[in-house]
Amino acid sequence: MDALPPGTVTFFLTDVEGSTRRWEEHPDAMGAAMAMHDQLIGECLRTHRGHVVESGREGDSVLAVFSRAGDAVACALELQRRLAGMTWPEGADIRIRIALNTGAAELRGGHYYGQAVYRCARILATAHGGQVLVSQATSELVGDTLPQGAGLADLGFHHLKDLDRPERIFQLEHPELESNFPALRSQDAYRHNLPAAPSSFIDRPRELAQIKEALASSRMLTLTGPAGCGKTRLALQTAAGLVERHADGVWVAELGALQNPALVATTLLHRLGVPEEPGSAPSETLTAYLRTRQLVLILDDCEHLADAVAELAGRLLAAAAGLQLVATSRQALHVTGEATLRVPPMALAEAVALFSDRARAARPGLTLAGQEEVVAEICRRLDGIPLAVELAAARTNVMSAPEILQRLEDRFALLTTGPRTAAARHRTLQAAIDWSHELLGEPSRILFRRLAVFAGGFRLEAAEKVCGFGSLRESSVLDELGELVDQSLVQVYDTAAGTRYAMLDTVRAYGQGQLVAAGESEELAGRHAGYFLRVAEAEGPESAGWLQRLDVEEANLRAVFEGRPEAEVELRLAASLRGYWDARGHSAEGRARLTAALEREHPDPALRATALRGLAFMAWAQGDYAASTRACEEAMGLYRSLGDRAGEGMCLQQLGQISFQAGDFGRAREHLDAALALAEDIGDQRLVALCQFRSGVLALFAGGRAQARRLLEASLDSGRRQGNEPLVVAALLVLGHLELRQRRHARARARFSESLRAARRHSGPRQVATMLDGFAALAVAEGQAERALRLAAAADRLREEAAISPNSPFQRDVLERLRPARELLNAQGLRAADEAPLARDEAIAYALGEVTD
């Protein structure tokens, strides 16, 4: 005999209806009939990989177990079909009832123990001869894998003897099986028409808790959200938990296929099983019926009938105190007392669980081990929209997860394999969004497709300036945007920089298709590029909060570059973002963007010179001094040809900075002296202060401490007068190094601290790393070796993350100062530097003494 399977199994329990009376009246015939019965059950169990539990036999009852729920259902179906065709001995016509339940049980000595087997027995007690009853647990496992022609009829929730939790019971149906049976012999049955779940429910605890809280204080709740976000499934899952608490049940009215608003009340009557009354309007009949009832109505897919549903809902709520309504709609219905809950896309972990579950259903035996990151990226790319994730998972029957990810560029062509039993608008991703799009008026459709030009969100002003033209006036954009928000096609959220709007990537991809079809792509790309060029050129270190404002528009700025705008626009935008790229540590991106823009033809030499200076700076930050020098010298040549002495002076000081970093102090002095003389000659005080600073740094490393102090103090004073915060921060930092070299540790700490406090909000990783180096050098001087190495490790982390070369004279000096600290810790067997380096904000707080070890 095969070994019984342990763990979670599907129990298969049979019993012969009315066998006691037949044994008494026809013992010989029953003996022959039961031999036929046993042989037939044995054949079916062997065919479908079932295991007889000998210890579970009691009288005419047979207990078997299956490792797979689908095998148990197939066995029950074959057994009943063959029994129905048997010719029995006279007086011994056998009719058996079968119950199936899946769950974990303990296997001991050939016996199964646990709630799962007990529940199966209680389900069997409610059945009739010829009937196969299936528990909810089993139904969830076999919903998509039933034998051909078979189905599950939902018989509702039933209280079972000695069990506290009611059971949702399903009846196995097939054209060759009897289907009309009396009511189950349960203690009671709850009234509802909830459909059988086609697949397992992936828990969304946050949303279910919010729904529960809303229903506790409101008699009407509308779940809103974009196409495919799971509104219906959440409503039905909630409804299943409400059945016991309402004497007259929970009833679902699916309105998606209804086109005539006048038939809403009639449809609700039909779903409730209430006949229409001659001479009475359907709404009056419905109101009269509900007036004394305690029930919940689920109104699913209301958006296209919003006015009719809202009017009827208001009337019913006013007349029927025991009525509670739950609606699903892509927009709120605006009924008095209505609570609304916007259903977001799934959290990443939930979406991954959904993909994995549906993938295994589509391809039994599939393993996704080792592909977790691929699956997570699929879910991210699909915005966690349940419908999109399920459609993608369905493709695992013919593709691997990496292949699905690769093809998501054309997601609407890929995701076209929804179940035939689903509503048409839920069979493909395209159809789901088509449904929402078709409900829009023409002005809203125009704005919808034009908004698809934005990447990563937008402000109202941007939408007005970029999208408000032609037949859609700029003054109309706000109203139409509000309509798109109401229809869940645009999301709205608050940020520190004000209100922003965004489309889910999947919705945006659909809008881009509409934009192409309308022939507006090129014009919108140009308007989008022009708007964000103006934004970038208006921002800079002189404007408070400029980095944060550019941060939120980074995706839009990148989209402009990827769209290859006009050559002048591309170059102006790249040149204007030099400071932003430096502050955010994006030297590699800045260099690549500037290089690409400079490769195109440009008639404006001044613009080219500005961009070349930016390219020189980016190459310098990466430690490529030769490339930096070439770009800077080309820029200087252009400035000289234009007679732009201020531009020439900026190039000279920049060449001085490059030479200093490369260790050529003599060349650096030549450039800086020339730059300072030029700046004084033309009266450019900002350039004078910058040259004084660079000359002071050079003097510090060349051994002229008195000269260094004089120049650095002068540049600091000028920077404070001019409101030039970057210069003030830099001068304070270098003055701290000067104090440190002169062993004035308290003054060094004061300079370093003032510099870092001023820079902590706006400075980029390069500047912050250099400041942390200063605190590390101070810690070495004060004998704090472990602290020094922690600060140095944090500085190195910042440079690595931003791909910044750590080979400036400052860094070389700090490395040399750190060498004794490392030797000391190694000798003591300590490994402070081997800990995970502090992140930027942690390191700043540690350096400033705001936190301790």
C-alpha cells in the first residue's frame, strides 16, 4: 500500500445515502452492490492518484486523500458519472454523496487528525445522494483547473454542526451529473449571490482594513481607482465577510454591461430575485422591498451610469435604514453621506505574490526560484496594477519571466490573454483602459493624451503651458484635469514643493499611443522641451530650494534629452544643468549629456563656450584632467574670439583649478594670477573672490600659510557680502584645514562645523565628502583613530556612489594623515572601518557631534 501523504492534503469523503434501510430489506443485494461500489471507488482512486485511508472507513463510508486538489475533483466527477450509469441489483440502487476539503492535518499511525478532516465530515453531512460538495479552500485551488465541462455552483455560507466558522460550500456541476437537489442539511444558510472566486485572493491587508473602517461609520462606500486596480475583487472579498452580519444577506449587481441608465433599478430587482410589480415603477418596488431589510448591495462598475446610480442610491439610503451600499467606480458618485476610498496599485510584495500565484496556475510545476528580481521588476514596470500583473503572469505558459520583462516595452500587445469568462474590458490591458477613455468628453481626451508627454509627474502650471493650446484653451486645463483625476486616470499628491499630478506608467503608455494617433507627438515634445528649458534656466544656487525643485522634475528633464530636441534647446538645457549635476553627484550623466549636445552643429559660439566649460567641470570631477583641460581651452578660445573677457577669466581660473588638482602647482599659479589680474581689470568682484579662494588653496599646499590666510579670509568676506553661499562654504572648509595645520584644533572644528552646517541641505556628494575628510583629519590629530576612519569611510562611500575620483591634493593629504590611525587600529585588532559606512545624513550628524558612537 502506498504511503499516505503528510502535511496539506485534500480529503475525499464518501457515504451511501439510505444504506441502513437497504441493508435491512435487501442484505444479499446490498452485499453485491457494495462489492461493485468498492471496486469502482478503488479504480477511480488509482486512476487519479488517491490514497485510501483504511483507518477512516466506517460502515459504507470511504475516506481518501489526494496530494492535489484537482485530482480529487476529477476523481469525484468520474466516480459520480460511472455510478450514474451502473446497473444495480434489485433493491440496492446506490447513491453516494461526496465531500471535498483541503487543509493541513497531522498524520499519526495511519490516522489523520485536525480540523480539516472534521470539517470535511460536517460538509458531507449536509449533502444528498448523487451530490459532490466542495469547500471554499478546495474551490480556490481548482478554480482554473476544473475538468472539461465542469463548474462550481456557489451554494453560499452554511453553519456546520459543532463548528464556529461557517463554511462557503460549492457544488460540483457537469452536464452528465444531476444538479437539482434540495437545500443542504446545514443548520442555516446565509442569503447571497456572491460569485465563486475564480482564483485565490492575494491578501491586501491595508486596503481591507481601510474598507472595514470606512464601513463602520458610513452606509455607503465607493471604491475608486484606475482600471484593473482590484476594486471589484476587494469589494467581493469584503462582502464575503459581511454575509453573517446582515440578516437578509449580501447581493451583487454587476452593472458594467448595462448601457441604459433607466434599467438600473430593474437590474437590482433581478439580482435580488424580486419580481417587478405591474403598475409600479421598478425604483418604487425596489424601495418598498428594501425598506424593512437588513442587507448589503454591491454595485459593481458604476462609472458609466454615475448619475443614475447616484440618484437611486440616495433614494434607497433615505428610505431603507438597514441598507448598506458598496460601489466600485473609477470616479466618486457624490451621494450625500458617501465615503470614498481610492484603491491604489498593489504594494510590490503583494504584486509579486500575485504574479507567482497566477504563474503557477498558468503553468503547474513552474518555479521562479532565482528570478525574484526579474518578477519584482515586471511588477514595478506594470505599476503593481493587479490586472496587468495577472495578464503578464498568464504569459508564463509560453514564456519565461525574463522574456516577459524584455517584451514589456509593448505591454499592450503582450498583455492580451485574459480569461474568456471575464468581462470584455478585463480581458486585455488595452480594453481596460479603453473603457475609461471612452467615458471622457472630447476636451478631457485631448488633455489626457497631451499629459502623456510628462515623465515622473507635473505641476498644474506645466500642464497649462504645455498642453493648453489649439482647441484646448489654457484656461480650461484645470477643469479638465479635475475630470481626469475624478476618473482615476491621473493621480494627485502633495509634496513639499506643492501639488503634483502623475499618470501610472501603464496609463501614460496608453496616452502616448493616443498622442501618436492624433499626430501631436512632435508638437507636444517641443512644447515640453521648451517649458523645462525655461525651468532649468530659471533655477540655480541663488534660488532657495532650487535643488529640490529640479529633483522632482528630473524625469522630465531626462525625457527632454532622450527625445533629442532641437540642437540649441539640448545644448542650453545641458549647459544650465551643470550646477545641478554637480550638486547631486551626477558627473557621469552630465558629461555624457554635454558631450552628446556638443557633437551637434551650433551657430552660437557663446552657448558652445558655456557648454564646454560645463563639460570641463564634469571631466574634472571625474579626475580626467586631460579631457577637462582640452574642453576648457577650447572654451577660452571661443570667449577670446568673442571679446568676452569675463568668460576668458572664468576659463583661466578653471584651468588653474585643473592644474592644482593634477599637482602642477606652477602651472596653476600662472593661470590663477592671470585670472585674478583680468578680473580686477574688468571689475568682476565675484570672479575676484573666486580667484582669491583658488589662490589661497594653492598657497596652503605650496607652504605659504600667511598668504593662504590672507587670500582665504578675503574670499570669505567677499562671499558673505555677495551672498555667494558656495564660496563661503568652500572658504570656511579650507580655513579649517589651515587651522588644523597650525594645530588650532578648536578653531579648525569651528570652521569645519560652520561650513558643513551651511552645506548640509544643498551641497552635493563631492563637497560633503571633502568636508568629512576634514573632520577625519581633525579626529586623527586629536587621537581619535576609530572616529577618523569612520568619517573617511563615509566620505569614500559618497565618492563611490557619485563616481568621483578621490585623487585631489586634499584627499591625498587626508589619506597620508589617516595612515597612522589605520596602523594603530590594526595593531589593536580593531576593525572600525570594516563596518558598513555611514550614509550621507548619518555621517553629517556624526561629524557635527549630533550623534555619538
